[in-house]
Amino acid sequence: MTGETTVRTAVRIHGRSTQRKALRALLDGLPHHGGHLLVAGEPGLGRTTLLRWAARSFRAGPVLHLGPGPDGGAHVTVEQLLDALRAASAAAPVLVCADDAHLWDAPARTALDRAVRRLSTADRVGLLLSVASDRAVAPEFARLPVVHLDPLTPSGAAALLDDATDGVAAPAVREQLLAEAEGNPALLVALVRRLSPAELRGHRPLPRPLADAVALAEVAGGAPCGPSAHARDLLLTVAAAGRAEDGTDVDAGLVHDALRHLRPEPGPGPHAEPGLGPHAEPGLGPHAEPGPGPRAEPGPGPRAEPVPEHLVLAGDRLRFRSPLVRRTVHATAAPERRRAVHRALAEVLETGGHRLTGLLHRSWSLGGPEPAPASADRLAAVADRLAAVAADGAVPASHRLRATAYARAAELTADGARRAERYTAAAEQALLAGRPDRARPLLAAARDSAAPAAVRGRAEWVRGVTELRDGPVGDAHQSLLLAASLLAADAPADAAAAALAAADAAWAAGDLPACLATLAPEPPHRPENPAPGSDGPADARGAAAHPAAVVHDHRVGMRALLEGRLDRAGAPLGQVVERGRTEDRPQTLLRSAAAALLLGDVDAARSGGARALAAARQLGSDTLVPQALEYLAYAELRAGRHPQARTHAEEGLRTALRTGQRNTAAHHRAVLALAASIEEEPDVVARHVTAALDTARRHGLVQAATLAQWAAARADLGRGRPYDAADRLGLLVLPGPARGHFAVWRLAVPCFVEAAVLAGRQEDARAVLTDFADWAAFGADPQAAAQLARCHALLAPGEHADALYRRALDRHDEAGGDFERARTALLYGKWLRRRRRPREARGRLGTALAGFERCGAGVWAAQARDELRALGAAPQGTGTGAPARLGLLTPQQLRIVRHVAEGATNREVALALGVSTRTVDYHLRKVFAALGVRSRLELARMVGEAEQDHEVRGARETRRVGSYEKTGAEH
């Protein structure tokens, strides 16, 4: 075991904030106590880079790089290592970095483990190790706390790519590089280095495959190989089988049967190689991973061979520990052996009736780089069969599998037009599978100027829908308009649906003129002919899923609505809503929910959204689930059900991010910001608003931006900051170039009027009421009539305000919705208190408080309590002082808070309570958000106030009740 002092150089890291935070906590604690941390990740994810960053960041003392001796053995004893570390840490804290510790031999690992066990926290030694997760972690390291490295997020990978290329990569090349790297930073850089400047700029075709055996092996650290021919075949068979699987694991029985086809006659003798069945058990050979679980079944010989260390066998499923290693095994195998493995898998699958996967493996088993004419004919026949089976809705298969089948059929197709058609179908299925990152390269491969207009139109349609969900919506609008023009002659119904999608893009962009122009009356056309390939099991664009009548009615109704002709909009949009009551196709149900929202029929919108969600889940379309949740969340918001809206938006955000739909995620962020704006969570509001605006500004999402800005302003208003709220909302609702989305800004008018009146801007408030009165008369918002009466009450002289507030409350009773009614009751109660009518004010404020508490509007409930306190009538147990706020915490959080208030560090709290420091950190974040404090000092002060308040609470409550009774008697 050897060591050397680090040389600090600049390190640039992308997308590792969570991991760096964990490392920073270790480094910051070393001046006071020691600590250990294990960084684990597959090859290429940046373990070495992270350790270098830690070494460069550590300034409190020396950094020692520890490694095995030249022959892999330990050249120092445990005592020598301990003496050296303790001597060094006596003068200053020491950081010890050990990179690639999985490569050490057993004696070196054992020596390090013993040294770690004998170091105390007082020794001020920090140990930072890294190991590759493509194999089992050695037992000596298994007890250390672990920081896992995952693949980079799309945004992190994109930032790294821009750094590596100086931003000169052509968009199509950029998309293919990001898709091929799968978030592995080292692989992404290796692929960039492989390209010439002309290839990087898109002037020359990219090499195929883009991630070849050389690039993969370079990042993986070589081609993994087992200790025997059987182990190598096992690795290759699992890797090959995984190409036609939806997940990361494969059926062990399939692998076992394929190996029997591959090696039907195992030779006799003491070293015969084992099979692998679904109930097999691995032996405990030198490379085996000990522990419970299924084991490899011994072969005919006396010695059982273990499952290779790169694989995990769980029940009857096998998987690689590392996706990169799986790809490397497949790419680096001898072509003849690779084709033989696919042939064996095809025979097993076809015998079992698995048509699509069997055909896929059959296609991968055929042909070399330059097939003979007879072979070419055979490949063409396989391609045709593969495309036909992929289009057969009766064949059970996921969207991902169909995308793989269409793409493989396209690769084997010589005719340019048919190849473009199949690549487009593959992109469509990839989009339905929630993989827009995979759809874009497929669409780039589908470009063929010689293809028929219908094929090119379909490709533009899929491209437009992809951008609508995860790209600039202005680009989506243009692509969809081009698709409509290309499809008009051969597929007029598809052209109309593409035009309606273009209107959706213009709507998202807040471009009213473009929206109206796109919704112009349809030209007469002959009966439709279905577009090529539109007879698949599902359609990401909506052609096969939308009846022509739905498209027509939605288009006519939407245009009439935007033109202000409700009399002409109600009937066609109502027809779309009605069809949603009997439909089971998610796209049609989404249109039904959208039409219901346009008409203000919140119950129908909730019903349509819920049914669309169920249909999307049943269909297995990950791309439609977050959209259905978006409609559901908006419907719940319009109904004033903020907790339900938050629940749907939280799930929708997770799904949208997982499926690469950043635009949809921005809408969910806006909903979450609006829901949090009524709660006591200003930091949550700010976080969601920032994230929503980041995407909205880059992709032109005016609707999402308007909602997010409204949420920020409403949070200001709820926290008693009317000047800030009026400034924010004035930009959204007052006439001018910065006015918010044409269909959304009116929703923010009631908040603006309230903020403007409180800020002394009555004239600005009056300036928007005419438009809002028209909106209320329109009938598309059930709350608008009550809100209009409330706004007039805020601006009215005293002799008229009373009646207007009562009228507003009556309208709220008709419309429903706890939150808006409670807001009106709160304002009415404030008005009554200022006019010295305390008994009436007490009733209205109590009603407001109950309404706010029922819908979880904590920040507004605090306003009601303050008003009640001003009357001397704060309800018992509902105060906003320190005791009541601490009462919001769980028992575990209270225990943590008391320790922190006494000055304990997170580590000391964890030791005292017997939990991890991560648990303490998690609970403290929740505590800070719940109590609205920003530092440990504020928290300690609040605990002190609570303890002091507890001693005098009884006397204070007695005085408060007496004061209230006296006030009531006087009035």
C-alpha cells in the first residue's frame, strides 16, 4: 500500500450537486472528527473526477492518495498505516483518497479495513474511497456509507456536451450523441473525440454504430470476460437477450434454453460447464458473491462454476450490474459468436410463440456488413415481417419494443421511402414510450427528400409533438403546420389533427393571432385515406386515436371561444365533452377534459382527466400519463381543491421528468407553485417558480410562465406583502407587451385588485375590472362572478361594500370552493372590524379560518388568526406563536429540534437518537420549511420562546377570554 500527496488542479463537474454536498459534509467535519465515505458508480460516471474535486476542495490539511503496491499487494502493515495517519492528523486533519479500491487484492483491502476499524472519530482522518458498481462491492467496504453516482440527467449531459464541443455540434448530431451516451459522461466525451469537425457539424454522416466496440471498451476499462468459455457465453447471452427487453433484466430460463441451443453437447470431464435454469444456484467459487439467493446449478462435472461477477441473479431474472458493461460485452464479442447467440435466442423465442422478440433476434442473427444478393432478399423479407408484426395491435408488446422493431426493420430496408416510414414509426413508438431523446435521432434518420409527402408529413407531425412536449413550442408550431400541409392531399383528417396540435403549440406560446390563424375554418376535402403506418396499436400524434368529428368540433369550438362567441363555442365543445363520457382512448379523453376546462365545466374536466389517466396507464403509455395528470391538476385548481391538485402535480412532475417531457414538467411546477402559494411554504413556491420559469423562458411557454408568476405574487399577498404582489401582478394583468397569457391573465385579476387596493393603486385596479366583468359574464370560470363582486366591494364606498360582500358570498355558495369563499369572508371580516362591528367580524373571520384550515391554506389561515387576535378572540389552540407552530412537528422532529436548540450538531443528534445523520438532515429540512425559519439560531430562539410561553399560557388564555367576553358585552 503506497501513498502520495495530491497535486490540485481545476476540476469541472456537471450534475453532481447531491454527491458534492455529501462529500462537502465529510470535508467540513474533518477539523472536528473523522469520517468515511464510499463513492460507487459504473465506469465512466466520474468517480475519479469527484475524488479529485474533493482533494482540490480540502484546505484544512494534507491530502494523501492511497493505493496498493506495484504488484497489488499491501507493502505496509496495519500498524504502520495507523501510525502514519495518526501522526499526520495530530497536526492537521487528513483526507485520504483511494480511487478504484475494487482493483485492490484481498490483503490490501483487509489491511485498509482493519485500519479503518481502529481509527476513532477523534483521529480527524477522512477516508474517501471509490469503487466500480459493475461488480459486487467487496465485503471489506460494504459497511461504509455510500454515495451512488447515477447517469447524468439530460440537462447535465447537455451542459457537458456543450463544454466538450464549444456548442458547435449540429442539433441532430447533438441529439444522437446524448441518446447514445445514456448519461455516461466519459462515454459522451469519448464519442465526441471520435467525430471529425465535419461530422460534428452535421456536414458528413455519423459513423455507425456511433458507440462502437472501441469507444465502449475504452470507457468500461476493457472488454469484460469470464473465467471460462461458458461464462463468456453466459455474459453474451444475457447482453443479447437484454436488447429486446423493456427493463434491465432477462428471464434466466430463456438464457438457460438459449445456452443449450448454443452448446447442445457439453463435454464430459471434471471441468464440464454448468447450465443455468430458473432455479439454478451459483457456486461459491473465487469470483462468486456470497450471500442468500438463487445459485448456479452445477453441471455434470464435480465443480460448480459461479455466476460471473458482472451479473446478478435474483429469483428467475438475470441482469448486468452496469448497463455500460452490458453494451460493451455485446459490442466487443466476435461477430460470428454474437450472431450465433441471437440465433439461439430466436429459436427459443419463436418456439415459445414470442413472435416479435423472436423476429428481432432473428434479424440480429442475419447478414454481415456486405450481404450477398440472396442474403439481401432474406433481410428484406425479415424487415417486412418485423414491421408487419410491430404494427399488429394484437401482438402483446410495449411501445419500447415496437420502437426497437421498427428501427431494426428500417435498418434492413433498402428503399428510401419505406425506410423513412419505418424510422418515423419507430420514433412515434419511442415517443409513446416516454423517450423523446430516442425519438429525435430516429426522426433524423427518417429524413428523405424523395419520400412521399404523406411520409414526410407524418415525420413532421411526430417531430412537432416531440417539441411540443420537450422543446421550443414555436418550433413545434411550425413543424405541425408543415405536417398539416404535407398531409392535406392524402390524409385530410390527419392534416386537421396536425393543425389542431399546431393550435395547441400556439396556445402554449400565448400567441393568440397564430392560434386563431391555425384554427381557421377547414377547407372542404374528400374522404380521408389513412396515413401509412397509422394502423398501429397506438399513435403518439393522435391520428388513430382521435375521431375526425372530435378534431372538427374541438377546432370549431376553440376558435369561437377565442373570438368571444360563447353561443357558437358551447355546442361543439359540449359534443367533445359528451364523447369523453363513452370513449376509452386516452387522446380523445384528453381532448374531452380540455374542452370541459374551456367551458368551465370543472366536474367534467376532472372526470375526463381521471378517465384519460386510467386509459393511459392501461395502454402503458408513459408519455400520456403526465399529460392526463396535468389536466387533472388544473381541474382541481379551478375547483379550489389545492391539496388534490398538488398530489396530481407531484406525480405528474415525477413522470414528466422521467419521460423527458420538460414542457409538461414546467406546467406541473406551475401547479405546485400555485398550490404551495396558499400554504406556509415560501421556499417551496420559490423553488417551483424558478424551475418552471427556467423551462418556460427557454421554450416559450407563456402559459406556464404566467401561472408561475401568479403563484409567486399570490404567495406575496398571502404573506402580507401587497406592494410586491401588486408589482408582480401588474405586469401580468395590465395592458402592455408584458401582459400574461391571453387565456390565463384574467384568473389573476382578483389577486391583483386585492393587492392594488392594499397598495393604494385603486385606479389600476379599476382599469382591469371591465375586462374581468366580460370574463365573468362569459361563464367559463365558476368562481369569476363571486370574485367580481368581491373586487367591486374592495373598491366600493362604505355604504355599498357591505351588500357587495354579501352578494359575493352568495355567489360562492352557488359555485363552491372553500379557498375563494374563505378569502372573501376574510376580506369582509377585515372590513367589518375596521368599522367597529366586532361581533359580525368575529363570525366572518371564524368562517374564513375554518375554510382556510379545511383546504390547507396555512398562510391565509394565519391572516385570519391575526385578525381574530386583534379582536381579542384568537381561537384556542390555533395561534401562530412558537408553541402552536412547534405543535405542527412530529414527535421525532420535536426530539431533533430540542437537541439542535441545545447546540448539538447533526452528527451529535444522530448519535444521541440512534439514527443516521442523513435522517437528521432530512427532518431538519422539513422542520425549517414547516416553521419558516432559516437558521439554527432562529430555531433555538423559537424553542426558547415556546418554553417561556408554556409557563404563562394558562394566565394569558384566561385574560384573552375575559377580554373577548367584555368586548362582546359592550357591542
